[in-house]
Amino acid sequence: SWSSLFQGEKDSFIKCYVARGEQKLEIKVQRGDYTQDSVYLKEVSKVDGYVEAYVAMPTFLGVDMGEYLSSILDNVENEYGKIDHLIIDLRQNGGGYVSNCIDALGVFLPKGSLALSYVRQGGKIENKYTTRDKQYYIKDNNIDLLIDDNTASAAESFVMGLVDSPCMEGVEVYGKTSYGKGIAQDFIDVED
């Protein structure tokens, strides 16, 4: 497979060629471990005591997403005070692990809240609930979610989990219509 061309010793280099019209570009790429932060703080402002935080969530891959999000919010509150307005940027977030979605929802929804419902084959409904002990209260649920046409899968579920929750009135969604994947996958262990 083509992926075998990229495999090799860590820190070694490979040459990639990109064609742009008549031009052929050579790009040198170093092999290694690459990660993408699942959540990070983009900006904080405090004007006349009003604290606004802007958080990016580019993926629901990785681990401990709820823990990272909680840590960011803790740090903002410790340095600036209670958050009055939170912006969560989910643009270009193609999704990831449903467990991360549920964990991130648990940062805002009370423990035991319905996070997601699956309709399994045969019509059986399976509900998933939040399990985090500590939640953040943003004044009047003043949370804005930014989405675009590449916001998909677990990211869409996160948006709907906040917007559809009866305890989260005030959450607003801005941007383009999301990808609309509308399905989720689960890994199931099967015996040989």
C-alpha cells in the first residue's frame, strides 16, 4: 500500500513531490510522532470585569478531552475570574471518538445527563450519559459554538448535545450548515 512508502525509521527523511501545473516541487518530510491538540485556548479577554474565552476544538481524537477542556477553563478562571462568555470553535473538526464527545459534554452538563442516543440495528435505543463530577457554569449558558461545512460526526454530536439539553438554554450556534454525517461508529470486539 502507499502508506508503506511513509513508514521507516523515526527522524529519517523522505522526499515528496508535488505537481503544481508545470512546476514540480520537492518537499522533505521528517518521519516522527505527530499529534494534534484536541482542545486549546486561543484567546482570553477581560474588559471591565467581563471575561470572554475563545477555545478551539479541532478534533475529538486523542485522550482525556474533557480533562483538557476542564484544565483550560480552570486556568482561565484562576487567572481572570468567572467566565461570562465562552466561544468554542468546532470549525474543520471532522469528529473523532464518541467517548471524547461525551466527556466534553460532561464538562457542561450535570452528571448523569443524557449525552447521546443511538438507534442500533433492529431499532434498539442505547443512551449514553455524562459521568464527570465537576461541571462549569457559564453565566446564562452564554456559549457560542462556531461550525462550518467540515464540522462532522462527534463534533456535530457535541453541538447537538449542548443545544438540545434542557439545562443549556442560551447556547447559540453560528456558521455554515455542518457536514451532516448523522451516524456514528463503535468498535466491537469479536471472537475469531
